[in-house]
Amino acid sequence: MTRTVRVIGLGIAGTVLLAIALGVWRGATSPLPGKGAVVDGLMIAEVVFGAALILLGSVVEGFGCGLSLGTHWPYTRNIVVLMLQGDPEAAHRLLATAVGLTALVLAVLNPSYMTFLGLGLIVATALLGIGTLYVLAGRAPAVVHGIHGLLAYLVFLNFLVGLNHPRVHLPPYLNGTIALHSVLFAILVGGMVTGQRGFGQPIEPFLYPQRASQWMFAAHGFAALLVIGTLGWLSAAYPVAFALSLVQATAGFFLFHGVNLRPKSPGTIVAFHQAMALLITAAIVLRWHWTIF
């Protein structure tokens, strides 16, 4: 474990602690009585947990730890020890467990369409977790990796929308929010790029796509342009999201070169690229404008 991995790991651990602190604060200050206050606190904690889980997944990819536990799933015998030693993949799986348990408690305390949908999405994401291992090992198609990433974002979105728009369910919200369509498509194709290139394999520079990984990267480039075009068209409503999409596209070029220079361990650029995607998603849902900064 390099110093960089440890620093990033400490940052994500701090995010998890922040999620717990925000949950306690939200529950303590909520105007709702008893159980309602607990649900309120768990909701905000689950949103931050979901974001931290996605970021931790990018650390796993960026530092070549995707198969650090082999294809053992969901746990291995010494997984807690490995997490304490700094293995991002072990931490990723244990944090995923925390996300699932929090969703289960929410479904019990507040049985509703939103909490049951969130729990179902988490179960589906977890079940595809083993599929991503087989994708990296070259035994499953890249689309499995893409769907896994898309489901992780849908979990994040489900609780973020539930927290900020409690009377709106996720499917109609997604249907009516055009800005998210291109973003989710780019997330799906981006996950497929990782799956298609395989574990520790470069995409290699190209002028015209010749291999499957290059065609997939070209598709992801088209998806990124679609995000920029959509958010540019809607920039009056989503100015921060549009600006972040330009930063994200720039980071994508650095990530492409990072993957080719160090295919087994591209580094922190993977986490930065994923962080931008999370911020774009949040900026759309929360309709961030420059006045809030």
C-alpha cells in the first residue's frame, strides 16, 4: 500500500465518519418526532455512504486492487484484517455491507416505495459485484461492469432524490429530468470501458478504433460530448453541472493517457474522474448555482 493509497483511504474513511456525524446531526435537529427523526438522519447518512462507496470503487480500480481478493465473494476469511491493513477492495465490500444494512433499517422503519426501491437496487448491485470480478478476470462481458456502475449511481440517486424531493419517486424523476439521461448513459459506457479493456490492460493510443476496447472508449467519448451538449443546452438551469462536465471531459483525456502509461495502476486520476461524475449528478439533482458557493 503506497502513501497515496493510504491518504486517499483516510480521506474516504473521513467521509464515512462525516456521513455518521451528519446523520446524527440531522436526526437530532429534525422537527419530526421519534422514528421520523431517525429516518431523516439515516437518509442523509445513506446518501454520503453511497457516494463514498462509489469513490472507493474508483480507488480499487485506480490502484489495481480489483482482484486483490481473487474471485472470492462477498467476503474472504480475513477481510477485516485486510481492510485495516489498507486494502481498498476489502474496505469497498465492507462499506457496501454498511450501505445495505442502512437501507434495510430504512425499509423497516419507513416502509415506502423509495426505501424498498433503494434496497432492491442495492441487492441487485451487490449480486452484480461478483460479475465485475469475472469481467476483470476475462470470464464475463463488459456490460456487466457497466450495469454494476450504473446501479451504484441509481442507489445514490434514489436516496438523494428521496431526501430532497420526498414526494417524488425515482423513475418519474429520472423520466422528467433530461439532464440526467446523458449522464447515466456516460456512466454506463464508462463502466463498460473498464470492463472491456480487462484487468491491467492498456487501451493504447489510436486514430481509428481497431480493437473492442478502443471502440468502447470512442463510444464513451461520444457519451461525454452528449453530456456536455445536453448540459450546455440546459446551462441556465444547471450552470455548475455544465462547468463540471467540462472539467470532467478534460480529466477523461488525462485518464486515457494514465491507463496507457500505467494500465495496472492509473492512479488518483480515476478517483478524480469519478468524483466529478458524482458532483455533476448532485449538481443536477440539487440544481446548484454559483450563488451557493
